[in-house]
Amino acid sequence: MPSDRRPIYYFARMIPWYRIPVLEQLNERFDGRLVACAGDPPGASSLGNLVQGSKPGYKHVSLRNRWFFGERIHAQPFRSVFERHGAPAAILAEESPRSVTLPFLLRYAKSLGAGRVLWGHFSSNHRAFDPRRHFLDKYRLALAKRVEGCACYTEGIANLLRPFLPERNLFVARNTMDLAPMFTQREELAAEGKAAVRRRLAIPPDGPVLVYIGRLIPEKGTDMLLETWARLTKEILATLLIIGDGPERAVMEAKVSARSLQGVRFLGSLLREKAGPWLYASDLMLMPGYLGLAVNHAFAFGLPVVSLHHPAGGVKFHSPEVEYVRSGETGLLCSGNSSEALAAGVRKVLADRERYSANALAYAQEHLTLSNMVDGLEAAIRHVL
């Protein structure tokens, strides 16, 4: 088969719903040659809701994931893909130190003459990147050096790799989801008006509305969320919307009841457009724990984000998307690690909410579009081709 018609394989542990539009657009850029190869999350994982989605518009091969020690170690047999669909022109692989089969996949692809791109974090959320001292960072860098292209989630991640890799092998595919439907939904809600939306959702028309969106797990700072709320409600009448589910929900509900915290509403897991009206009705997003794609979701509805420089919940660093929170412009990253610091940050942003909101929306519209992300992935793949 001519090299310009051979397939392009994408290998990942699993494909969350928000990745499907990315892969569909990438498939279009390469004339339908993409074959996505992935499996399922662990049975008891809180990640299960992320893999729900419609039938994708690209070829999909289901692989059997093998998980060990919960979600810490992952193995994924891959040879069947090559036997079924032939030698690829290139592979795009999820960069994950948890996958013990990844080095063997890269080696096998090279033996078939395929170009190789790693796509991901290239660093840990739990510590500073230090490949000279930490084994896992050294391992991740070794794999990055082995391939012909690295597609990084953000410019900051690319900067971590620049001292060690050729510039020609580095690409930035700014991590996002498909925000276009959210932009459209926001415009429709704006035509209805915030007061009308709040009335429809039975949200008090006066007073600030804060929202949290994400899994309810300790790493997201669920304890500090309620501590901050308890501090704020001593001063103002406000509403806190909690969108998400997880093992901490029952604990949080019990604490709200025991402490008689007012204005808290647990909305459960709301995917895609169902969350839109609640976000539009809010004034800011409060996220004490580590930040990820919730930043993009908030910005699409003009919501500034308030969080900590070093998040609560035992996680030392945020995911790369924290770079989108330009403190003092699109949100606020508070110093310290306390509910007092977060409450002060919330008050500061609420006092200048319109400016923060406009900045957050403008940033999303200019920098966090799906096409920008796919541009970076396409450039990396064409480089290795």
C-alpha cells in the first residue's frame, strides 16, 4: 500500500467522550486513515462516565486492557491491530508511564517503518519535573527521546522538554475539548438572560453563584471546598452549585447537613449541554483541588476560575490546563493552602467579575478551539511522516 494511504493508528488506554471530536477532525485531516485503538477503564474506576459517547466517525478497534494495582499499571496487547489493518504510516500514542506495553509498541512500530508521536503530559501532577533525579521522569524523557515527535498539551510542557529534545520534534496541541457547542449554547442563554435562566433553575436571583464541576474525590479538594463555603457564607448570601459525582458525595452531603451550610445544591453528574445553563447562571468556578479541563469548560461560559497555586487534597501540582488561568486576568491562583486564601480570592474576583468574565471567554475563543488543538496534532504527525 502506498505510504500516503497507509493507516495512522492512535493508541490510548481509553477514549473519553471529549476526545471523540478531536479524533474525528484529525481523521478528516488525514482522509479517513485514522484507526483509534483503545479499551475500557477498570471496572470500579470513577473514570467510567468519561467513556460514554456516541458512535465515532472514525475506525475504532477495541483492545483488552489489563489493569494491575487498581489503575497504577496498565498493559494493552496491540499486535492484533497491525495484523488486521496492516503496517501504519505513523502511530500517535498516549504518553503514559503507567502503560508497560508502550515501549514495546514504539519499538514494533519502528520495525515496520512507521513514524511515532507521543501525545500527553510528559510530567507528573505530583512533583516538579526532574529527570536527573526521579526515575519515572527519566523514563518518560527516554521515551520522548526515542520517538520522532512529541505533541505536548501546553507550551509549558514543551518548555520542560526543550532542554533535552530537538526543537524540530516538539509540537504544542493545546489541550481542550470541543467548545464550539458551548459557545453557541452560551449565546442562546445570553439571549434568554441570566435572570431568566436563574429563575428557570430555581436559583436565587440576587447574590453570587459559585459552581464546582468535576469528580467528587479528595484530590479535587472537596473538604476545602466546603471549608471555603462555610467561611464565605458568614459574610454573604450566596449559592454553591456542585456538579459531579464520586465517592466523596455522601461524605460532603453529610457535612453540609451536620454544619447546616446554606445554599449548597448537589446536581450530580451533568454531561455536555445539560451543565450549560448552570454554568451560565454562575459567577465564577471555585476549584480548590487540581485543575484540568474544567478550566476550558468554565471559560466557554465566561466563568473565571479561582483555585490555589498548589492545590488541596494532597496533590502538589495541577494538570497542564492550569496555564490557561492567568492570575489576575482569567481567574485567580491564590497563594497559600487555606480556605481563607480561597475566600479572599473569591471576593476579589466577584468585585471585578465582568472584567474577569470577559477575559475568560475571550481566551477560550482565541486559544482553546478544537481546530487549534488538531493543528498541533496534525503538524506532529506530518512531521514524522
